[in-house]
Amino acid sequence: MKISSSLKTKRMIMFWSKLLIVLIQTGFYAWLWYNHYKGLMPVEYWRRGNWAIVALYAAFILVFSRAFGALKVGYLKTWDIMYSQVLTIFCVNAVTYFQLSLINGDWKFLENSRPLFLLSGLDFTVVLAWAVFMRWIYAIIYPPHEMLLVYGDVSPNGILRKLKSRSDKFQVKEKMPLSAGMDAIWERILQFDAVLVGDIPAKERNLLIKYCFEKDIRCYCIPKIADIMVIHSEQIDLFDTPLLLLRNNGLTYRQMFVKRVMDIVFAFVGILLASPVMLLIAAAIKAYDSGPVFYSQSRQTMGGREFQILKFRSMVVDSEKHGARLAKRHDSRITPVGRLIRRLHFDELPQLFNILKGEMSLVGPRPERAEITNEYAKAIPEFPYRLKVKAGLTGYAQVYGQYNTAPYDKLKLDLSYISNYSIWLDIKLIVLTVKILFQKEKSEGVEGSQKTALQK
């Protein structure tokens, strides 16, 4: 398959635009280094030393931009790009200031923070303008794909709702049921830019994917549970026939040891740093209705073992006297204090003590109640697969999903984490957790008629 010259040009435009914004930010810092910070260093920096300092700043930008998705113009919404850029600049300049303080060797260097604050302000102005401009350019050179949706027995309404939220990238112009027949579907496929293959049987799905590959037509596919496992399998090339290895046994002993050490360190430091905030929250909860500050509940972790999760109480006392249920949108049981701390996810800060005790991990699947897990398992027998690792304060499903994400989708996200586990993935998810703290949709409850996140 040949890539057209037009597509190459579009990719080149996006590549150079991303490189340009990184070079502009690096140039601003280079000017600040040569004209201010260089003269404050106890040791004289020569040509290559100066280059190394500036290059390290560029490396910081690339690392944090990749972690937060700050350069994914078009892939993310404009607001998400702007938010990611702000987080990137904050982290890059904070790390850089710490680096300069170490090089200087004098903590009185803190008095020289003003230039970096000014640099941050200049960076904010430039990157926000860049994000808006490049989103406009992206919309011109990459108009939304006109798609054909092929679906089976499962209603396509759920995926259609999600696609409508990104109409800047996807526009489903027609939908065809599998019952229309493969010949009719193949004929219609040729009339579209792209095809979305829904949740249909594997045999027909494979035929459609191969047909799209043959005709050079872009194909999107909704993965099944088994697909998630295969995607992250290890390829073995011992013979002239490739093999895929699916270990299916969770984390190795070495991974569990390193993960536990990281949990202890992060939990201990987190408790120390968050203690003033936790004291303020506790005082606010007590002052509102004089009820208990904390709320504990039985949840499941690795292997289905139950433990008492600790959270700040965000609802009225006896909020579940009529039975257990997930929070719903505009839930009257949530107190004014609870609404704020839930929005910021601060109600979960006491779980740092669960992590320190070894009941939870910093990163892992969201801990569910046994009765909710059992109810989900009736509709999705594979749902308990997510219990191969410890429950987590944050995780793949928490970062990329939402509070009210359907259990089947949440399971696929959790299995993506388990199947593709690494310490670096944990670190990436911890960093990305900062990004979602102020995103309202991440904490929105289920619909009023629902007790769980199962779709009716």
C-alpha cells in the first residue's frame, strides 16, 4: 500500500508544527539561561555544557508532552490539548528549577524563581495560541472521516453516542446490520472513507477487516475481550511459524516486589504532603453535619479478597439505608462538601492508608463491592478477570474511562493494563492522573434509573 503525496504532506505539516513549538519553548529557555541563570552558577559553563543544559530542557518538554498528550493535535479536543500543555509547562519548569537549584548548590537560589515564572507565562501564551491555530489547521487538512458502521445483534446506539462527541473526527453517514448480507456490505464499503466494524461474530469481522486491508480502506474495530489479551501478547520467533505467548498469570514476583516498594514510598510521601488538605476536608465535613468524617465499605482486591476501603464521607449519613447503589448524576445524597471533594477526587485520599497497609496498590483496577461484581459477572462472565492484580487508587480504566463507563468497556481497559503491565506504565498513569483531576466527566454518576453501570 502506497502512501499518497497528499497524506505525506499533511503528516509533514503536523510534524514540523510540533517540532516548531518545542523549539520555540526551548529557545525561550536558552535565552533565559544565557542571559540570567548561567551567570549565577558557581562553575563556568562552556559551549558544550550550555548546549547540554538547553538540550536537557528540550528533553523534559518531549517527555512530559508525551506523557500528557500535549502534542496530540486532532487526536484530543482543543481544550484537552490546552490543558495538557499547561500541565506540561508547569511540570517542565518545576523540574528545571529543581535541577538549577541542585546545580547552584544553594537553597537561597529560591529567590531567583521569578524569571522562570515569567518564562512559564510566556510559554502559556504561545502554546495556547499554537494549540488553537493548529487545531484549525488540522480540521482543514484532516476533515472528519465519513464512515459506514457495520453492526450485529448488539445495538450500535452506545458507540454512536460516543462518536457524536467527536464529530470533528468521525461522522457515521450510514449503518448496516450484518443481516443485510456480506455481498451488500462489501459493495457499500467502497463508497466510504472508513469503516467501523462493531461487535459482530469473529468470522464475519475477520472477513471485513481483510477486505478493508485489500482495498486500502481505513478500518476501525471494536475489540473483544480475547482481542485485548492477544494485542499485548509476546511474539516468539523460534520457527518459521510465529507463536503468540499469553502468560495469563498476572504480575511476576519481581514486578510485584518493585510495585510494592513504589506503593509504600508514594503512599508515605503522599500522606505527608496531603495531610494539610486532609485536615481541612475533615474539618469541613464535620462542620457541615457533625457526622463521621470517614466512610468505610467492603471492597474486593486481588483474588477477590475483601477489605475495608477508607474514604472521606461525601454523602449524607445512612445514604445506603435503602440498599447499595452507585452515585447518580445530581444525586441528592451528596453533600455540598462531598460534591466538591468528589469533583477533585479528594474523597479518595484516605485510600493512601489502604495502600500503605498493602490492601490496595497505587495503580490498579477500581475496587468494586462484591455484590456489584457478582451482578456484573452474571452479564459478563469475564468480569472477575480484573482481580488478577490489586485494586488501585488510580488505574487504566480510571484515567481513560469515566465513573459511569459501562462494565464491559471498563473490563477491557483493566485487561489492557494487566496484559501490558510495566513499572513505566504505572508511572505514566500516575502522571496522567494529575490531568484528570479537574475533568468533570470523570466523576459523573450513573443515570437516575440505574443502580449499577450496566446498560439497560
